[in-house]
Amino acid sequence: MPVDILAIAAHRDDVEQTCGGTLLKMAELGHRTGILDLTRGEMGTRGSAEDREREAADAARILRVSWREALDIPDGCVENTWENRLTVAEVIRQTRPRVVILPYWKGRHPDHYTASKLGYEACFLAGLAKLDVSVPRAPSPATEEAAFGRAASAVASVVAGEDRASRQGSGGHGFSHAGNAQTEVAALAAEAGPHRPFKIIYATLYYDVRPTFVVDITDQFEARFESLMAYKSQFSDQQAGKDIFPARSEIRARMESMARFYGMMAGVTYAEPFLQKEVGLVDDVTVIPVKSI
Amino acid sequence: MPVDILAIAAHRDDVEQTCGGTLLKMAELGHRTGILDLTRGEMGTRGSAEDREREAADAARILRVSWREALDIPDGCVENTWENRLTVAEVIRQTRPRVVILPYWKGRHPDHYTASKLGYEACFLAGLAKLDVSVPRAPSPATEEAAFGRAASAVASVVAGEDRASRQGSGGHGFSHAGNAQTEVAALAAEAGPHRPFKIIYATLYYDVRPTFVVDITDQFEARFESLMAYKSQFSDQQAGKDIFPARSEIRARMESMARFYGMMAGVTYAEPFLQKEVGLVDDVTVIPVKSI
Amino acid sequence: MPVDILAIAAHRDDVEQTCGGTLLKMAELGHRTGILDLTRGEMGTRGSAEDREREAADAARILRVSWREALDIPDGCVENTWENRLTVAEVIRQTRPRVVILPYWKGRHPDHYTASKLGYEACFLAGLAKLDVSVPRAPSPATEEAAFGRAASAVASVVAGEDRASRQGSGGHGFSHAGNAQTEVAALAAEAGPHRPFKIIYATLYYDVRPTFVVDITDQFEARFESLMAYKSQFSDQQAGKDIFPARSEIRARMESMARFYGMMAGVTYAEPFLQKEVGLVDDVTVIPVKSI
Amino acid sequence: MPVDILAIAAHRDDVEQTCGGTLLKMAELGHRTGILDLTRGEMGTRGSAEDREREAADAARILRVSWREALDIPDGCVENTWENRLTVAEVIRQTRPRVVILPYWKGRHPDHYTASKLGYEACFLAGLAKLDVSVPRAPSPATEEAAFGRAASAVASVVAGEDRASRQGSGGHGFSHAGNAQTEVAALAAEAGPHRPFKIIYATLYYDVRPTFVVDITDQFEARFESLMAYKSQFSDQQAGKDIFPARSEIRARMESMARFYGMMAGVTYAEPFLQKEVGLVDDVTVIPVKSI
Amino acid sequence: MPVDILAIAAHRDDVEQTCGGTLLKMAELGHRTGILDLTRGEMGTRGSAEDREREAADAARILRVSWREALDIPDGCVENTWENRLTVAEVIRQTRPRVVILPYWKGRHPDHYTASKLGYEACFLAGLAKLDVSVPRAPSPATEEAAFGRAASAVASVVAGEDRASRQGSGGHGFSHAGNAQTEVAALAAEAGPHRPFKIIYATLYYDVRPTFVVDITDQFEARFESLMAYKSQFSDQQAGKDIFPARSEIRARMESMARFYGMMAGVTYAEPFLQKEVGLVDDVTVIPVKSI
Amino acid sequence: MPVDILAIAAHRDDVEQTCGGTLLKMAELGHRTGILDLTRGEMGTRGSAEDREREAADAARILRVSWREALDIPDGCVENTWENRLTVAEVIRQTRPRVVILPYWKGRHPDHYTASKLGYEACFLAGLAKLDVSVPRAPSPATEEAAFGRAASAVASVVAGEDRASRQGSGGHGFSHAGNAQTEVAALAAEAGPHRPFKIIYATLYYDVRPTFVVDITDQFEARFESLMAYKSQFSDQQAGKDIFPARSEIRARMESMARFYGMMAGVTYAEPFLQKEVGLVDDVTVIPVKSI
């Protein structure tokens, strides 16, 4: 299931809050988009992981996302281990995105900033021609040390021309499926060779850092808000003051003010902010957007 | 003589060294480009201001520049005065560029960083609807204080509907002409209303700051080098070791290494670096250039 | 007319947009507040300086400001000259604020960032015990050079015990009066000795810089919006799309989104952002506001 | 044993050198303070872990600290593992501080900067309602992988309503006790529910970074020096030149000069520097301390 | 085999590209230099680890390096684990460098920035007097947890005076040998006590950060290029356009432009850039190199 | 009176507080040092300009300064005008320093940061071969505009070979003399051709910025303190609490703590901090001072 753009985030509903408008806009432009949630949300105060899965699928439909899955990394414990990197790298090889959207590398929630580093290093590993990224996770628990060992032997097997077979037999893929058949992905996995995204950008909405660029989501703003509201177990049936969750109107006011704030930076109504590490490359200086003065 | 892009620099031959390739590339794309040199180079160790004027015209032809003029601000003494701002603002109103290229606001040479601030503030003034920017400079020397007074009275005359006439009668325009008839500019001046450039970017080639973006000048590199060599009084007839000026081969090696260095940042052969103060605005994240990883 | 807090800004209606809520909140706490507008707004596209004066007085009433005046520095031409510094220093000596609020030292509009530097240096001069800040401006135009000369002679006259008299005779004070009698100020001026504000803070609302602190203006937000709407010649009788000025609803949406954005940083609904250059000093770490995690 | 303020540091005697004056000042204000040392100092060149424990208790008395314990993380090997995070999170749940003081996140000693990250993430975990933080460490050595497994099963047990019982039975708590009975803490642990500190601040004394704020410790300076001198095995019985440890007078001169340096920043005699990541929130701008000019 | 300067890098041929000129220059000054490659390059697209070993030895000869070894950390998987830190610390104790050169702590390749952190922390550990750094790696796989345990027991054995013997018996050293006899190193290891480098500097050639200082390699540039070309399996027998590897002339052009770019910063022809975290210490301000203006 | 090092500062006694130890150390190394005070201190609260002149000469003797003069720029009104730049440039041509020490370009006192910019631009102008820097100041007051005119004509006269004579006849030099005969300087002036310092460094003692390097002044600290105490009218005959000036012991404590703070950064007892804008150039990495770890 190849996609053009893959957003990787720590928790279901993170993407809806940071770059959901951008994903929808890209889908409207004809690109295939995907979301990889690293955890399943079992640490959330309200609702079960199963509720979240159903809601995540609803949100994906609203944002016209072509592919969405969740890994089973423990919620609240996203770690940048070799094993997790291999798991994410495998998803990248299967989905083969040109652009990967990661959370910003700083943040309040450790899962968020760790997801950023984990995602980056997985993008790197996914492009190593000689690396076998398939990880047998269950039933035998693999220690990090064991993963090291396997990496070395995987390399050895590559040299011996054995890696294809061992990869096909690796079985479980460490992520659940939101509307996609296991068999399809397994078949794809068998063919997934090395792949490195061309571009990695960082969604910065929840951190007060100046963005490199913003994406105008004026026409996508309402749908993005609805995609967040699809997480009914989190947001829908509560009232302000009664709970630690703010009411729907308060959430909307906050989301609107942030989108507008970043929109004002670029002279549009609503926008989502991003960072990239590379310099830009401009072909025609007369068409650079955003007024200077 | 309207242009699409106007590069403002302190000295003749500055533009050739910082953004000449970009100007040529823009001309090749069909845009009209212009250069405003604030001084005439009388402080240069070699050659006269007249030599420089002829050489500047030659360089302009190589870079396919449509319009080039030099003000008579004293070389080595570019000041951000009200009078100088009005003079530059007048040029901006006459040439009406969409993009203005300024030197970076830091630098070794005071003329360079002052030109940056002067150029920025002139862009601002040029857009004030009620401001009369025409400045009678010669023969009566105008003190800065007098300029203040005139500004106030100009405002008054605008309110009374008198400004058009007084502006037409203002005479000298404070800049010399490289291939353009005085009368043409004077006629234009009569019609030049408020104008503010949409975009201001800063050429940073001679400062070790990370650029916001670069422009690929691989195809323009040779011509840009020749445009600099057109300053024969500066560069042509000397030998290394005999002079404070480096030999042609040394200049070329330096220019090439800088262009290549910035090119490598963006995956192209040669490039020129720029800074912008605004955030970017991206329509389609799948077409952002420059590889991340 | 001493005040506790003096906000200095380039243009009438600047303060309403950057720190009006804070000024009102301080007045509600029982502090006396003041506003010094450096210019009178004659460059504005709509309305006259007289319209602006009346509107500024209305806005001042809404914000419960005790003192508001406007200098006659030309609009669009705020310069950090010795003369302007002396004029502002004189206001500081007369109003004797403990806190001065200045615009941020970077910005789009040259008047804004120059007002910041001018205001800072005026605060410094106002505290020099031996400096006579009274400036005879009209009718004889004083050049900057003459101002230098006077400064030196003023110093001499101080040494000779003559300064009090010459200062009393200096006449005009370089600012107009919004609801305050000339005589009162003149009398005050005669007694105004050296004064340096204890604290200088910078209002940063229109610049994307991370603030040092914000002030909660949740309860003042509506009044602040009304104070801006008091500038009827600018904002009231127009419709979006017809004009370069946005409609009232658009202005409100922008103002609300910015105030909410900075409020979210500190866990309150609406806030205004400020910068200070000094480190903070905390007495009790258990009462530092704003949640960390 | 709940405290208002908990300082977490890598080594015994770290807190005495970075924020001991602040802890004492807070105790004098009536707050309960605590210190968690992550290691027991067995890598120190002089003295045993037992010496350090006794000295740490003496220092705690001088600083009027209500609670002090040391974990048994190996000295020189503080790692930000899941297991260590759980252990520290358990302490946070038991001590329930409003403010946590961490080392700065940069530094010369890896234990220091790792303690900063470990402490932050432990604060985060301590607030997750569904997370069981109790870790069975001895006698069976738990690998990181096993800790992952437990986290998942802990979550499962929470869903099944079983977590309270299993937590009570977890036994050892991974830290030694300086003057507090094991039983008391064990009893407390049984009741310790989720808790997240309101504020996290970073002590920056040994890093040349500009602090966000300082705390005036003029009246606590002498006691703080004595608290450091309580580490007799480290500091007392040696002479300068004979040892890698500087003499008492040299230590005092250094400590005094640093405290004075940061004091001068805020206009007081002695101070300790801190960083916070959040913006400030000011109620009354007339009472912001520290002179600007 | 003590050295004066030890460069630590993730991959064979990294040092050749970042600080090879500096290493050669130091050798020409009479210093002994060494290179520790953390991996053996088995992930490289072309050539085997054996090819790399032979090529690395050739490059070392060209750069007059006295000592070069490669650890067997898996290529693409350099992790900052306790075990890896101990292994590198052991090398530092054996080679006893005054200066360690590390990669910059940011970068595109995770192995590079992780090598930087790993190298730093190994330098720290190598200086802990009570720490036994010898690690039994094969045949029994040591988990990180086991390493923790060993560290604690190592400490215990130090106290009991037993560490010297157990260290001698530790056997394998976790690195391969490029031209040095195993026995010599083993003998040395027996005597290697605690050692901490005086200076750690960071080679920044592949990252667009402003260096703290550069080293003039004008006279070493050609040899450095040849040392890179010694990696024949990577660079020699290919043509541009046919491969992902650029042709020799392209590599040379890039290397030259970078060396020249940094050279121009300091007024020399070719240079390599470095960062240090400490402030400088200047004895005589009249001999500070690099022209200011 | 050529010097090797020239320190330029706004006020008498500034140099004593920021880089006096460095100046003395350089004198002890055999270099000739000089001080240019831009103002004469007439704004000081205590003592007259004459008192200051005598005290400055005493301080200069203590610091073994070879040359010290004061310009007559008004105290509290140091402006970066063309005229002031020419005056300072003339001093630079006469004293021909290799190193110029300027105040840091940020600061609390406007005279300090303006002196920094003025000094930098004067260094630049002093090196322009065609520029005549001699300024006729008294008796006819020269406006800035007139200075512009003169610059242009000076250039013309240079071209015509007339500049030498006109420069000799220029008379007053705009600075007073502390122990040097007017005639000597005048004679020197006649020969003073273009000169640009090789190095410009910035003394940062009174600003909390991280220095590029420090200079060890352990052996010069006492003399530096005495040089400040030479300003008896400022510091000697007062008592703490009675005055805005702190007592001698308090001054010493502050000066000591700052010198020690910067000393600790580099492992020495006392030091003075400096900034340079250029990168460093290191010949031998084994002799870079200041321990890393």
C-alpha cells in the first residue's frame, strides 16, 4: 500500500491535532496519504484501545487517509530502541512515502519527542540496502541485545543471499490494521526493498517555535476539526468544568486560534506550521509567497 | 522603467558577487531585472568612478539587466538618513519591483549593512500613500533637519492636493543614468505613485550565516564570473603577489568554492544563498525540494 | 501628572493593539497609567490627525488611562535623534513612571523599532542628573548639530547653577495635549528633576518572538477591542473586500486569536506578550505560575 | 512523606552545590523540601558510600530538608531507562511535590544531564493515571525488555481492576533511607496514586547559560556552604596543592564568586540561577523585580 | 600504544572526510595520532568489510597515523549503550590521548551523532578511577542489565583490590587490528589505568554550523584527498551517472570547495572546521590570528 | 605615538572595569598600549571633568599605558555620526594599533553600545586609502551635511594630489591630551596614512554573554583594582549606604567575583572576557588551552 505522504505520531489523535488539515489538503490534490500511530492509546484516561481504534478509522475517513495503522508500542513508553526502529523502518519500506511528517523533536510529552527521533532514525535505516528490518516480536520477547545479534546475523545472511527467505517468514509485523487486510500487507512486505523518504518535515503545532513554513488549511479547517471530534470517547459527551477535558467549544476555540495565528504569519486564514532542517531551493524569486512588508 | 526584481547594493560590483547569477536566471525566465548601486566607487583603490560606471554597464549587459543606475551617496559613507531613504524610495516608486534584493543586515563593510537597513526603510516609505519622496538635493545642500521640515510640508501639500505639481518640479533625482535617458525617468517620476515591493530578500554570500534558501545558478555561473571580470580596472591586469587584489584564477577559485558550497546544501552544483524574514508557505509538501536524508 | 506605567508607541492606536489590555488591568489594580504617542498619524490612509486625536482620547477613556499625549514627530519618520531623545526624556521626567512599556526592538514598521530604541535611550537620559532635557523646538529649527552644542552648554549652565531658569523659559514642550491643560504641565516641568524608570518591558504582540512573560487580560479583552474600535476613521464604517482595511469581524477574529494563542502559553484564556531583558527574581518557587508539564 | 519541593540530582552533594540555598530558603518560608539523590557515590575518589550517606544526612539537617533518600543507580552510569523512570516516578508519587528541581539538561558530567532527562520523564509518567510504577527490582534482575512487558501487563491489570493489590505487594522500592522508616514509606506507597508536579525548574549553576530567574540566597549562603562542608570525606581534611580537591578556602571563594555573579544579575548579594521552559505570567507589571536600567 | 590525538568516528573513511588533513598535519608536527572506527562498514553498498579494512590501513599510512583499529559495533546501529561506552573507554585508557576528535553532535547519519555522544561519555568514564572498563563480550551475550550488574561488582572488586587481575583476564578487546599486533595491545591493556583526555573537539565538516576554529590544511590537502581515494572499493572504478557514487573529479571538487570555504573564513587556502564547547584562553591578544576587518 | 593595542571606551574608568588587567598584562609582555576615552565624564554625578582627567592619568600609569587621550564627545551623547567616526579614525591612523578593544555591542548604557559601533566603523574608515579623515571642528560648527560635502571634496583633492597639504592644515584634532604634547601628535598626524587594525575584539565584562575567550589576569588583578580606585572622586571618600556609590569593599567584592567567574570558565583564578566575531585558527590542536572534561 504505497503512499505519497506518511505521518508518524505517538498517539491516535495526535495527527488530527498537528497536521490533519495538511493531510486532507494533500489528499484533495490527489496524493495518497497514510498515518502510522506508534501506540494504541491504552494509557488514555477515558475510553479503551478498542474505542480509539474505531475512532481513528473514522477520523482517517474524514481526512481521506488511504492507510492507517497502529503499532503496539506501549502508550507512555515510546522508546527509540533498535527493535522499534526496525519495526517503523519496515512500515516505511512497505508504504514507501516520498514525504514523512514527524512530530517536532522537542515537546512536553516524552512520547512525542521520542517518536520524532525514532521516526527519523527509522527513515534512515529503511534506506540501508543491506539491512533486513523484519523483526520477529511475538511470541518470544526479543531483548535489545538480541536485536543487536540479529542485526549482525541479518547482515551475514544478506551476504549469503539468504535474507529474502528469512524475511518472508518473519510473520507478525507489529502493527494492527485499520481497514486493511493482514494478507495484503504481508504480501507487500515480502517485496518491500530498501526505501528512504525524500523529505522529512516536522509538525510543530504544539510547541512555541517559529516554523520554517506553514500550509494553508483554510478550506480544510472544518474537516480537520471534525476528524478530532471523531474521537468521541475523548471529546464528545462531556461538559466543561466537570472534567479535565475541555468542552467542544473550548477545543474549537483553541484549535481555531492556533490555526489562525499561524495563518496570519503567511497572510492566509488558517494554517498548520512545520519545520524542515534543510535550506530551501527557490526557482523563481518572483513567486515566493508571503509578503515581506 | 518598471522591473520585476530590483537588487540594491552599496557598491558597483557588489551585486555581481552576491546575486548576479540569480539576476541572470530571472532574466532568462523572462523577468525584467534592475540594479541600484548606492555609491559610485570613488573610494576604490584602483580606477576612477568613470571607469566603474563603464564597467558596471558592461556587467549589466552580461547579466541581462534591464535597468541600472548609481546614486551619488559618498563611497564609504552610506548613511541611513531620511534624505537617502527618500532618494531610494523614489527609485522604488519609479521601478516598482515586486522583489527587492538587499545585502544582508550584518557584514564586515559598514556600507553593506547600512545599505541593507536603508533599503528596507526605503521600501517601507515608498509605500506610504501620503508621502512625497522627491528630494531637491542640489544645488542647495539639504540638512537632515530641513528634510524633516519638508516631509511635514509635503504631507500638508498632499492634503491640499498640491503634491503632484511640486513633485514634478523637483528636478534632479539623485542618481546617475547607465543607458537610460533622463527625460524618460523624469516623465516616469511624474507618474510614480506609492509602491511597496511584495517581497524583500537578503543576499548573504559574504557572511557565514545559514541561508533560508538558495537559488540554483549552475547554468549562470560562468556568466556571473564574467560579469565580475568586466570590472577590468579592479581585476583584470594584475598578478597575484604584486597587489592587494588577488589574481583572476584565485578569484575564480573563491567564487567557485562558495557557489559550490551553497549548491551542496541543496543538491545542485552552484547556488547563491539568501535569507528571508518571513515564514514560507507551501502548497504541496510532495514538491518541496532538497533531500532531507 | 505622575503615572505608574507609561506606554510609549509610535502611532495612535499602536498601544491599543499591543498592550491595551494590560494598561486597563493595571488601572483596575489602582495604578495610574499613561500613553505617549510619538506621532500624530498624519500618514494614515484614512482620517486626519485631528480625527485621530479625538479617537485617541476616546480610546484612552475606555482603557482608563490617566494621561495621554502625542508628540509631533513626523509619521513615518520616527528617528532616534538627540533632539527626539531629549523630548521623550522630558516627558519621562514629568510623568515619572516606575514602568515604561516600549514596542519590541524588531518589527515590520521602522517607526516601531525605532521608537523602541528612542524610548530606551530617552529613559537613560532622563536619569542623568546633570542633563537639561528641555528643547526649544519652534520657531527656530534646531539642527542635530545645534542640539549637540546646546547639550554641551546646558551642561555648562548646570555647573553654573543657571539651568533652572533657562529650562523654565524654554516654552513649548514638543507634545500636544489630550485633555490636560498646558499650564499644568508647564508648572510640572519646572519641577521635573532627573528620573529613571525602574523597569522597561517590551510589548511583542506583532512579532513572532517567544515572550518572557504574558499578562492575563481575559477580563480586559472586550474593553481592549472596544478601545481599538474607537478609532472610527480607521475601522468603523467599512466593509471587507471594499478596502485595504479588514472588516470589524475580521479584526476581532485576529485579535482574539493572538490573545488566545499567548493565553494558551500560560494556561489562561487571553493574554498579551512581553519581553524583558533582565533575568527574573523569584522569592518562592512554589508560587511560580504556569504549569510545566 | 509529602513535600512541597523535591530536588532530584545525580550525586550526593550535587544539590548542595546548585540549589541548596534555595531549598533552605523555602524551608524557612515553611515549605517541606526533599532531596532525591539517584546514586550513592561509590565512584567518588575519596570516602565510601557509607561515609556519603552519613554526610548527606548531616547536610540535609543543615538545609532543613524534610526528606532525603538515595536510589541505588550505579554512580557514573545514570541511564534514562524505563526501569529507572519507573523508580523515580514512584518516588514522585510518594512525595507528591508541587515543584521539582532538576539539573540542567546540558553539562560536563553525563550523570547530570541524564538525570535531568530521566527526572523529567519520570515526572511525566508519575501523572499517568493508568500506569503502575512499582518495580520489582531485587532479587530477580529485570531487563529493560522485561520492564516493557510488565508495563503492558500492568496496564492490563489496571483495566481488570487488579493493579492496587499487585502494587502493594511489590516490596522493595529501590532507594535507601536517610532518617525515614522503611515501613512508613511502604505504607505511603500503598496509597500513592498518580501525581504530576505543577512546576519543573532546572538548576544551572555549573553551566554558563543565562538563567530565566535567580533566587536570592543572601541570608542562606553561609548555611549552604556549611552543608557542602558536611561532606567531610570530600572536603575537610586536605590541603590545596596536595590533592585534586581544592582547599576549603578555594571552594568557598569559588562558591562565593558564582553566587555573587548571579546575585549581581538581579541586584542582590548572592543568588542561585534557574531555568524554566515556560513563559512567565505577570499579574502586576509594577512589581516585577530587577532594575532594567 | 599511546597517542597524542585520537579521532573517533562511526565508519571507516569518515575521518578521511572530516579531519584527515588535521591528523596528517599533527603527525608532521611530531605528534602521534590514532583513529578508532566504531564499525567495520558492512552496511556499505559496495565492497566488503575486509576490503574496507585493507583500504583503511592504506589511508592510515597516507595520513601517517600511528594507530588505527575498528570496533565491531554493527554498521547502521551505533548505540550509546553502557557496553559500548565501556569498550570505547577501554581504548581511551590504552591509547591515552591528550586530544580526542569526535564527530559533531548533530548530523544526517544517526551513527555519526550517536558516535559523538558515545565518544564523549566514554571519555568521561575512562577517567573514573574506580571503574573497571574491561568488558567480556563474547562468547556469552551481555545484556545491558548484566553490564549494570558488572559495573557494580567491578566497583566492589576495586575496593577489594582485585580489579587488576580480573582486568588482565578479560581477554578480547572488542576491536580488530589494522597493522598492530594483538599482543602489544593486550600487554598495554594490563597497565592501562584511568585516563581522561584534556581536550575534546568536534569535527563539523558535514554540517552547516559555524566552527569555533579551523585548522589550516593547505599543505595537507592533497594527501587527505588521496587518503579518501584509498577506499578504492568505494570511489575508484566508477563513472559519474552510472552509479550513486559520484566520480573522482566530482568528489574532489566537493572536497576542495568545502576546504576552501572554511579556509576563506580564516584567510588561508584550505581548512577543516572544528567546534569546541569551552571558551578560549588567550595569552597575548596581539597574536590572535584571523583578520577582523 | 604608535601603539600595539588601543582600547576605545565611552567614559574614563570604563577600560579600568572591563579590560584593564589585559592592558597591563600586554604591557608586561612588552607591547605598547593605549586608551582612547570618547568623552570626558562631565555627566558624572561626582567630580568634574578636570578631576577625571587627572585620575585617568593616574590610572593609566598604574596600568602602564603608553598613550591615553580623551575626545570631547558630550558625555551621555555618544553618537555614531560621520564626524565622530572621522575623529576616531584619525586617532587610529595616528596610533596605528594592531589590535583594537571595543566595548560589547550590547549594553545597558547607550554610550557603551554606540561606542562599539562607532569604534568599529572608524576602524573601517581609517583603512580607506583615499579618505581624508581630518575634521575641522572648531570654531565653525560642522553639520553632518557639511561633513558629507567635505568627504566628497576630500576625495576629489586626493585624486588631484592635494590631500596631504590640506590634512596638515586641519589643526585641532578633537581630543585632549593626557600627558602627551600636542606638537608631537600634530607632527605624527602629518604622516599618518591609512591604517586598519588587524584585529578587533570586544570586552564583555558587563554583559551576560558567553565570551569567545578570556585572558588570565590573575597576576594583574590587584593593579587593575588599584587603577579603578585611582578615580578618587568616584570611589574613595564615601561610605556605603550614604550614597549611590558602593563602598570600596563592595566594589572589590563585585570585581573579584566577576573576574573569578570568568577565570573558572578557563581554569585560572581571575580573567577578563572578550568576544571576537571571526572563527579561530589553530596550528596545533594539542596545545589548545582549557580542559574539556
